[in-house]
Amino acid sequence: MMTRREWLASATAAAAAAPVLAQSGGKLLPAKADSVILLWMAGGMAQTETFDPKRKTEFAPGVPSSAVLSTFDSIPTSVDGLRISQGLERMAKVMDRGTVVRSHRVGDLGFILHSKHQYHWHTGYAPPQPVPVPHMGSWIAKILGPKRPDVPAFVNIGQNLEIGAESDAVKAYTTSGFLGSEFAPFNIPDPSDAVSAVRPPKEFSELRFKRRFETYQHLMKSNPLMVAGTDAQRASLLRSVENAHRLLMSPAAKAFDLDLEPKAKYEVYNTGRFGQGCLLARRLVEAGVRFVEVSTEYIPFRYWDTHENGHTRAQDMKETIDRPVSQLILDLEERGLLDRTLIVLASEFGRDMVTEGKPGNTVKEQVKQPEVMTELKHYGMHRHFTEASSVLLFGGGIKKGSVYGETADERPCKVVKDPVTIEDMHATIYKALGIPHDWAEVFERRPFYVTKDAKGHAVDALFA
């Protein structure tokens, strides 16, 4: 858990690094959603092992790797003709509430690093960039603002920012970039301990805590040298500190306390940190948070990063997500919140046992997959595949019980119908919230758009 001192230090650094915004521009459209929950399958979710199953090949020593497309049977869903992968039985029952996009095509960024592709998906811009680019959640926080003044507009759940080799790169997209620290994510690495992030230190009385805040507030306002940066950047940092203090003093902080959830309901969600994060996301949306991301967390060679033991890891990950994701959808529906909450389940790319990158433009492979399998660890979706991945959309005006796009039935299982790029996926999400694809913030005397160069276009066919 990030301490308050660490949070303040990171916010100060972000404010000092950010260029000054000159103005904002755009006209909001009619909105179909008020909030977004992004369920991030970090590490590269294998599409053919989840929501775009192909023919199954059983494991046996001597089977060619090229013969394997899926390692699970497919199962029927609540939508006639729609099948998804075995192990997602609860998800199968709620597929009539949303749409599966099977033709999501991510960026061709050369040598594949998870951090590069996660940066691209979360910001809409491929790295490196000459300026710090905002996370999608920060754009939404800036444009729409909080739904309630005493809760954060953007909360990020489940990603430990100290993960080793790619830590700095992951931190690079988990920021508000040039928008200023007041629109940065409120990071909750461990949802089971979320409540400690919204409580004053135990050793402080309420009066002492209030006086310390007022003293710090006075110092920031009266001493420009206390915080580096321009007047606008210092003002943004001060507002972020005031927002944090307002939350700590508000009854809304109870939304962060999972101990207040009925035990039976908690246990449905409790498949680990991701499941607890889904429960926390539901509570936060109920409390008025605008954008929540819940990550399965990216750690090299763990979770969805299935470079080996792909079949068994996919089985474990499906057990991790099946109950909490389906329950999140049902709970929001029961509370009358699903129609105005857009749920997005996505990943930085897909997986394939043969191709690294995409057909016709392969890149250097990072893990050697043998031509012929000899051990169970060779069985599964090992390589990074950027030509196709699946995205689930629920609520927020999205069609119910629908499938959009198509991939080939045989390798290479690339997109063959209705491709959806990152720019277009982002434009679709923004449209649900009433944000036009060409909304811009002007800084350093040039516009910067919510979709890259304002080229994203919403996929209207996804909406009811």
C-alpha cells in the first residue's frame, strides 16, 4: 500500500513535470453511461482460451504445437449460438447482458513488451511520447469531474507499481500525465486493505490531523518555493491534497471498507485480490466514483502472462475472474446501475502458440515454443499475438446478447471481419460517456486529443 507521504511525493513530482494546460475544448454529447469499470486482464489474455474459442486439441506427447488452437472445450451461453471457453460457466450465464467483441486489433509496436502495449491501450498513444500522456481514467476525470465532491473521480485497484524490470514503464501510464495531479488515479494496490488509505493515521486525533492539514495548506499557498512548478501546477496539487482530505473526512470513505459487505456476498467475490477488487469497484460506483480500473495485475511469467504452463494458468485465471465478474454484472443490474455503468473487460493483446506479433510481421520471440510438445508446460497459448483479442462490453447503452467481429477458425486466427482498433475502442468508450472523439486539451500551443490525433471513431453498431 502506498503511504500518504509516498502518494504526496509522487503527486508533487507529477505536477512539477506537467506542462501547463492553456484551455480545453469540445462539446459533450448525450451520454449513455455515467461511470466506467475497466476490468484489465493484465499480461495478455488468450482469446481462444476465453471468449473466442476454437477447436480443442488434447495434450499428448508428440503433438505438434502448430496443431493446437484451444486447450479447452467450448460451452454454450445464455445467447443462442454464442459459445465461450470451458471454465467460464458463470460468465456464460450473463452473456445475454452484453456484447463480446472478437475483432479487437491492438497496435503493431515492434518488439513486444507488456508495458509498451499496456501504455498504448490505457493512453491511446504508442510509446515513447514527447509529453506525459494521461490515462483514459484521467481524461474522464478531467472532462466530466467527480460525480460527488467527496470521492475520487478515478480509482485504480490491484496493480502493485513495484514489479521489477518493467515497473517504471507501468508507472508511466498509471498517471494523469499533463492534466495535473488532481486528476491522477487514487491507487489501491490491495483492495482488502483499501480502507486504510482513507483513514487518518491512528496516532492522530481528528483535531491534530485537521491542524496539520490546515498548516500544510497555508504553506503551499503562502510559499511558492515549497512545490516546484508553475502557479497552475501548484494549484492543481493543492486541489488534489484538498480532495484527499475531503475524502478522509467524509462518510463516503465507508465505500472502501469491504468488511461492511455482507459475508455471503463477500465470499462470492473472494477469489483473491482481483475478486475483491471487483467488489470494491461495485461499492465505489455506488458511492459515485466515475472511473474504476481493476487489474489482475501484471507480473512477468505469472497470471495471464502464460509463456509456459499456458493451459493450467488459463484454468487458474478463469477461476479467478468467473465468479466476481459475473456477480459484478448481476449486482449492478439488481441495483439499477448497469444501464448507466459501462463495464469493459480487455487485455493488452491475445495469445498464439506459433506466431509472435502478427502474421506477416512477426517479431523476435521471447520464449522458445518447441515444434513438438513433450511436456504439459508446452500446452497453451504462449506467444504474444497482436492481430486479435477479445473485449467484453456490458451496460452503458451497449447491445445485449450480441457478438461483434470475427476471427479465422484456423491458424492464423486473425481478424477477418469488422476490426476494432484501440483508437476506435476508446472512441466507443468515450461516446458512451458523451465525450466526443476529438475532445482536446491545448498545451504547449497545440491540441492533444482523447483519441490519437482525433482519428478514433466510435463503433456505432455496438450500441443498442
